[in-house]
Amino acid sequence: MLSYKCDDFFSLEAEKAGDRVEERRHFLVPKHTIVPKEKEEEILKKLHATKDMLPIILRSDPAIKKLKAKPGDIIEIERVSPTAGKSLYYRVVR
């Protein structure tokens, strides 16, 4: 296993088993979670939207691969900012 480190901000581990590269949790990558099916309607109602109206996130996105989300799942992305505080964003997996 090869390990590259650049300062303390980013580290990347690469395995020689094919082209598989795994990133460790980076402090700039926001938290991604799959919204439970029970909460989907509540969130869509709050946003006055349908699943088709939500922005998309691709199945090939590294964060989505790690979650093992399926097409049609709604993903909640929690971003933290020193000025805005915590903000929630929603995407649908395609």
C-alpha cells in the first residue's frame, strides 16, 4: 500500500489492487447521509418539491459509493460554515 501525505490537511491511500483509490475523511468534505424513506415525504413537503425537482448526485460520486446509495435515494448533505453555521442540502441519486 502506498501512502502520500501533504501537510496535515490531506492524505490519500492508494492500493495496488487495480485502480482502487480510497480517500480518508477530509475536513472539507461535507457529511453525506441517506434520508430514511419515512422522512422523504416530510422533507419534500418542507421544500415544496418533488424528487424530480431536486438537484442530482451521481452514483459514481465517491461519497455516494461509500454510502452504497441506490438511484432514487435522497441524500442529505450537511455543510458547516463559520459564518452561516450548519446548512442542509438535498440531492437525489441518479
